[in-house]
Amino acid sequence: MSTAAIGVDFGTTNTVVALAGADGEARLASFAHDNEAVVAFRSALSFHADIDNPRDRVVEAGPWAIDAYVEEPLETRFIQSFKTYAASPLFVHTNVLGRWFRFEDLLSAFLLRMMAHGGADLAQLPKRLIVGRPVNFAGQQPDPALALSRYEIAFRRLGFEEIRYAYEPVAAAFFFARKLAGDATVMVADFGGGTSDFSIVRFRRERGEIRSQALANSGAPVAGDAFDYRIIDQLVSPELGKGTSYKAWDHMLPIPARYYAAFARWEQLALLRASKDMRDIRGLVRTAEDPAKLARLVEILDHNHGYRLYQAVSRLKETLSDQAEAVFRFEAGDARIEKPVGRADFDAWIAPELGAIAAAADEAIARAGVAPADIDKVFLTGGSSFVPAVRRLFAERFGEAKLESGGELVSIATGLALIGAQSDVSQWATAAG
């Protein structure tokens, strides 16, 4: 007898929720926004002071957080891609309108608002929760135990009694298994915003049921956000003063590169705006050799144009997935950047990330003790699976005929719920400790 469960794919870019009933079938939770049913809930938060009582904070999440930001960008603290901090021991807390928030506090605030917007779909939750986790968390020297302990605190606050964690590509494999007509060894490649994860699973049919055996997992802490970083670093940062100098006494010194390292990472952008570095950047405008460029950087940060920049970068990636050339356009306030980009240029920029992804895929094959010829199907899922250079990596290894895709936004959440519906989930999901 299967058990009712909920699967939550808390992603760097989007969060998706699926519910499995006692019959073992899974369905997606939806969120009614602007008269449209949304299943991919943007992993974003916004905070602003209440108009009537400035000491109170108005918190929103998902598309409602974006609405709040668009309506009042200067008065709104907008945070996206905060999952990237989950495993970072260096991230202790951040100050939001006079209150300190730890990672688990940000996640709790996000989850509570998401559940509130879920309406009837999320009004009565089952006792069992299966949460997705990457094989390797993003960030420098990530601590997986720290990340799961933070997850545990946040999800416990919602009232769940049984919380388990499953690798995201394993969940995607459960989603894909429903398409199999017979026995198969499958590699699942899941490309999120912060990580690229791989699992190799062997499926077989016994007496009408699908049985499965996990052979290997691997992952790389790079994905869509790292591609964004390369675009900003190549196209945007040079127009905002990167590579220029400022005068200090009788010397010309380079503008510190760390300003642009933070500027080009979505999870750090909201923190940079309120940091000591921001005060230093404003001071450097007076002595910069190209003050107009640095002033442009200050304007983008002070006027909170980060989300508009994110949209411009996303449009470029999407266009280059379909066309060999595109034009990058970003316009906000007095800042205007317009440059042509070829797909070959983009491929060259992301070469380090492509190398890391290829190495992680090869590692999964080696750990599984199989050869590429032994893989029957390769299931590519997640937003960056649309990037032609990414797909080419797998076509070269396995052949185009073996590649399949689909469910790019929903495969993991659906698979998590299906895992939770198993009578015994211990083979696929574990507790935090």
C-alpha cells in the first residue's frame, strides 16, 4: 500500500511541488498568479516595510516577490538564487530591514509564503515529505550536512512529521522510468541553476512493476547561474568599469575585481547593495579614469536593476539556444548596453563549466562500472539542458539517438513525490542526520 507524500524540488531558480496520493499517482501543485496557473514557483523573496507600520515587514515570494520588486524597486529588498548559500559555512546571516535572517529563516519565509499561495493544493499536507538535494551543493567548500540541517529546521517549521532527502537526478529518473517499455540502464543529467547532477539507474520490469537499482551518482557545482556569470563578466562588467583604474594619490590602481565577482552572481547581488564594498564603489567614482562606467554600476545597484539584468541575460541564453547569433540588450535608467553575441562566443565563455560538467558525467560512468555503450537512454532535464553545447557533450559520448528530454521544470518534483509514495523509501531517500 503506497503512502501519501509530497515532493518539494527547492531549486536555485524555481521551486516545484508535487503530491502523490495513496494510489501512487503524482500531480503538481499550482499557484494562481495573474489569472494563470503556475507550477514553477520562482525561488525569490522580497521584503519591504509596511506603509502603515514601518516596523513591520511585508514578505513575499515567487512571482509575487517579483511583482513587489517591479512596483517599488528602490524600497524592496529582492533576493533570488539564495539556495546557493545553503551549504556555505561563511553565510551566517544577512540584515533585512533591521532584522537578521539566517539561511533557514530565509527558507522558512519563502516556504510559508509559497504554501499560502498554494491554496487548496497545499491546505492539507501529508505527513511524509521528500525534499530534493543536489549530489554536490554549490559554493566553495560546501558543507552538505550544514545544508541539510538548515533544510530540516525550515521544513520542520511547516509541521511535517517525516522528512527524507533524495538526490535530484534520482528523482528525475523515477519520473523518466514511466516512459520505459522494458529493461534499461539510464543516465539522468539534471541541470539546475546552481548544480549539474548525474545518476545512473538500472530499471527492470518484474511482474508488471518497475524495479530499480541505483548504480552511481556524481555532480558539479556549476550550471545555469554560472553561465549567467560568464555573460555578465564578458558583456556587462566591462561597461561598468571592470578592467579600468582609479587614482590613489600619485598612482593609478585597478578597480578591485571582487566588486564584479559579486555583481555577476545573483545570490550576492542583494548583499552587495548594502555592503562596505558598495560604499567604496561610490567613493571611487570621483577618482576613476572612466567615471561614467563606474557611475553606471552604482546606478544599477542603487536603483535595484538586478532583476532586469537577470531577464536580459536569460533572454540572450534562450535566443542562443535556437539561433547562432543574438543581440544582448539591457536598458534600465541611464544604463544601456547593446552588443551582438554569437553562439560560438558563448560556448567559448562557458568552456570551463562545460569541462566540469563533462568530468562529472564521466565520473558517474566510472563509478557505475559501465561503458557509455552500456547506457540505453540518457535523460536530459533542467533549464540548461537546452544549451546546444551542453547537449553536444552527451551526443558525442552516447549518440544523439539515445538522448531524451522533457519535464524540464517538473521532473524532479514529480519523481520525489513518486519516491514518497513507495511503501519503503529507504533505498532512495534518507533522513538529514
